[in-house]
Amino acid sequence: MQGTERGGSSSTGDIGARKSDHLDIVLAPSLASQRAASGFARVVFEHVALPELSLAEIDLSTEFLGRRLRAPLLISSMTGGPERAARINAHLAEAAEELGIALAVGSQRIALEGRASGGLDRSLRRLAPSIPILANVGGAQLVLGYGRDEAERAVDMIGADALIIHLNPLQEALQEGGDTDWRGVLAAIEALVAVLSVPVVVKEVGAGISGAIARRLVDAGVHAVDVAGAGGTSWAAVEAERTSDPARRDTALLFAGWGIPTADAILGVRQACPEALLIGSGGIANGLDVARAIRLGADLAGQAAAGLASADHSAEATALHFRTVIDQLRVACFCTGSADLAALRQARLVETPATG
Ligand SMILES: Cc1cc2nc3c(=O)[nH]c(=O)nc-3n(C[C@H](O)[C@H](O)[C@H](O)COP(=O)(O)O)c2cc1C
């Protein structure tokens, strides 16, 4: 994600160091206790004792950005600081290609402005020729000088099928030197959507997108909304961990549980935008959460932090991690008697979430 001093005085090296801090903090177990609830625990499927299906024949495939996915899964955007990012991105790309799932890269700001590509070049597409790859820039950058050229370069650099614009106002507000003038971001998104050569996806980064905001984004021409709700990675908690300033830490901690729980965000966006392509993410811990997100109205689910440790390790570990998530989703389909994702969307729930 982004975060510059106003006037662009922060160097690419500073951003790289911050991204590396982010990785270490997200990988540390201490953050888990500060999580908000995703709301998925309230989504309980009714067990089907007679599925009348073959587990192996359950069809998890779906269409995304004109390509066929073998499972409705997106590896969500993660940046990592130049030295580690290249390795992590390669592992993610190899695993995504092997499994036939989509891959979103982290913010390309360092690659666009600095010298280090962090693996964000055409090598990514060579590792993953058949899956949807999504480029990534920050919404705040769109009012700080980024326009069509930068967006096209971000897409082109990795041969992407779509561009993600991430919205992270909470993180920017809490981060030292964050980009805190967000006037004009929606208009800039609308202007970019009108001229960009690929579809635009807008996501949050862990605080969620409401139905009303999603409606404005879709009306502005955005192709898909990724709620990235509360319940997983909390950037307020990450910033609290990073800062050495006690007052800044107190403020960051105050907002550690802030945001729209992912389950509520999915329901809200689906209600406000029945026609929109919707990605459910934020605190997707396993394949059962993927099933829950889809049951609540998501077209696919995205996962970031839970896959990070495996991506830091190897392509094999990454593939094993996401294969396990897919296997868990398949079991959820089996035990709800769902032959495919359309059937899963109709599966009976024991408890209905309050807003459902
Ligand atoms: C280490 C790390 C780096 C991230 N960097 C970015 C980024 O550069 N751009 C972005 O849009 N989101 C970024 N995110 C946010 C994720 O894409 C995702 O929206 C958020 O972490 C919530 O999903 P999760 O609970 O599965 O982690 C990052 C997340 C992590 C864990």
C-alpha cells in the first residue's frame, strides 16, 4: 500500500523498508488477538446427510476477467519490500498457475517510481500464463499525480488483465507521513475507468466497503468491488506495532477493531449492487470461509495474510496452502449437497446473519 509524505518527499528506500516491516509484523502471531470479528462465525450451514453427489465431481470453476478459474479464489494483493517481494511474488504466481486461481499483486508504486521491480515485471506473466493477474495502485495516488499513463504502465509491466485501485484511508490516517487528502478520489477513479484499457476493481485493505460506497463505485464504472472487510489483517494494529511514538500508538490501537465485518460488507454490497461482480475478502481463514463468503453473495473470495507464511517459504508450500483451502471449500459444497457454486449460493443456513 501507499503512504508518502505530502509533496512526495518519502524515498523509495523508505517505502521498501516499511513494506518489509509490514511483512514481519503480519507474520508475527501477536497480531491475532487484535482482530475484529469477520462475522463468518455467524454463518452456519445446515448439514446435508444425503448429498447425492460425488465429492470429486463437484464443479468449483467460475469465470473471472474472461478466464476460467478452477476455484473461486483470488490471492489478494501483498507488497513486501523489494528484496523479499520478488521471491514471494514468484511463489504466488507459480502456485496460482498450478491451481488455476487468480493473483493480485501488491502496490506497484515502488516498481513504478523506483528501481526495484520486486518481481513485478513480465516474468510474473511467464510464470502464470493462463490465470487472471491483477495490477495494483493506491486510490490516494490518483489525486497525487497518478493518471492514465501510470495505470497503463502498472498493467503493462506485468501483463495484467485488470487494475486494482486500493482504498486505505484508515491506514493513511494512522501512518506517519500518510496521504490524507482524499478529496477527488472518486472522480479520479471515474475518469480513469473511462480511459483505461482494462477493467478496474476497487478494494479496501481490511476495513470494508459499505453498500452505499460500492453503489457509487459501480455507478462510476468500476467492474468489480472487493470488500476487504474487517476480521483479518488490521492495518491499525500493524501501524500500532510499527510506531515508536506512544500517542500515535494509542490512536492506532483505538482503531484496531475498526471497520465493516467482512460478512456484513458482502451482504451490504450484494444488496446495494445486485448486478456487480463482488469479491469477498478480509479474514478469509480457510475454505469454509470461502464457502460462507460465496453463500452471502460473493462471486469469489480473496485471501492475503493467511497465505503469506507459505509464500515466504516456497512455491510448493504456497500451492499446498491454497490447495488445502480449495479442498475445504469442496468439502463444504459436498456437505451442503452443492454440486457447484450456483447450488452453494442456495445452500440452507442454520443461522441467518442479522443483516441477511
Ligand atoms: C503483507 C501485506 C501487504 C499488503 N499490501 C497490499 C497492497 O500493496 N495493496 C493492497 O491493495 N492491499 C494490500 N494488502 C491488503 C490485502 O490485500 C487484504 O485486502 C487485507 O490484508 C485483508 O485480507 P486478509 O485478512 O486475508 O489479510 C496487504 C496485506 C498484507 C498482509
